[in-house]
Amino acid sequence: MNSFKDILKYLSVNDCKLGKIISLINPQKKSNNADNFTSLVKIIIGQQLSCAAAKTIVNRLKKNS
């Protein structure tokens, strides 16, 4: 298994645009304290809430135009 740093290096070498972004933001590996199922559920809930929030904002903009 490759390390996070190895993966970033590979991506940077093989895609110059992505390499610039990687060097600019300097991503860090997030520690994972939760089990995979819990993490998946949190991601799904977050996406659903984001979609609902976006829909609410668009509807408010349409209503006020």
C-alpha cells in the first residue's frame, strides 16, 4: 500500500496542474477514528444536507426575483 505522501508525489509528477494545486494547498492526511460504515453514513448525510441547503437557497432566490 502506498503512503499518502507517495500518492501526492505521483499525482504531482503525472499532472502538472494538479501538482501546482497540491503544492499550493499542502493537503494533509486526515486521521480516521471512526469505522468505515460510520464515515460513509456521515458523508451521505453531509451530502444530503448540502443538497437540501442549496435547493433552499435557489428557491429563495427565485422567490425574491
